[in-house]
Amino acid sequence: MKQKIVLATGNQGKVKEMSDVLADFGFEVVAQTELGIESPEETGLTFVENAILKARHAAKISGLPAIADDSGLVVKALGGEPGLYSARYAGVDGEHADARNRAKLLQEMARIPAEGRQAKFVSCIVMLQHEKDPSPLIAEGECSGSILFEERGENGFGYDSLFFSPQQGCTFAELETAAKKKISHRANALAVLKHKLVTD
């Protein structure tokens, strides 16, 4: 019988992604929203801190092992912004948040030349055996690229249409979903997690 593990999100895409990796290790992933658990306030100062905070909250309420990820876009020329606030960079939530976030990013970077537009997507995944687990499993992944001057592509979400991958020669929004999942920051973090589950 598989061990249930709560994922600190309501995002079904993340549930599917995590399930694909964790099923091999005897885990059945359930989203915290299915258990009536709401997300805590993210007060951490790093992706790692926020991921741990979310995982501890889910483990405490559910009594189950928990897994959480925190991710975002880090732009060198903006001192790391939008960073931890990537999802609410423009100060709004809801269906129009992504478009407003992209518009703000373009505005903030309007005067930055092409050679200074380096950026990376960062993902941090944390796994806890229980609420007070003193040694969380931490897996981090990155994906480097640059920010374009205008949007390109129809797929993806968030900042994908502005994030150009030199390895792929296109934006994340121009990639097929299956192709993006193989090279994304979260895919890289999941690969690290998988390795740690095998070796730890």
C-alpha cells in the first residue's frame, strides 16, 4: 500500500509532475486543497525558507509527510527581482496577474540592453517526513536564459513568453509543454530530488 504524501499546493499540474516522480518511491501524492488545507503566509526570505514553511504547515495540519516547492524568476539586472514575489510582482492575484506581471517586468527592464538581460528560473523542492522533521530533503534546480523585449509564444504561463532559452533557441512559451517539462527549473529540481531519494 502506498504512503500518502501531501503536496502544499492546489495546482493539479504540480500534483501530476510530483506524482510521476514519487510513485516510484511508494508515495501517493494528494493536494493540500483536497484535504481542506489553505496555504500559509509566505514570510521566508529565500525560496528554501518558503518551501520549508509551506511543507511544515501542510504536514502539521494533515499529519502526513509533506512536499512543497517555491519557485520564481530571478533577473540579475533587477537585483534578483521579481524573485520571491514572481507570482504577485504587479501586486495582484487572479486571472490577470500573469499579464500584469509581464507588463511590469517589461517596464522595469525597458532601458536594459540585450547583453544585460540575463535571468534564471529557480525551483526549490522540500520534502518532510513529519512536521518537526529536523533534516528536510532539499532539491534545487535552475534554468538560465534571458528576458526578451516583447512576448513570444502562446504556450506556458507566468513569464514563459518573455523567457528565452538559448539552448532551445526559443521562449518557454514557444515550446511544447512536454518539451518544457524536460528542461525546466522544476524538472531539474525533481531530478535532484529523485537522486536524493535513491541515495539518502
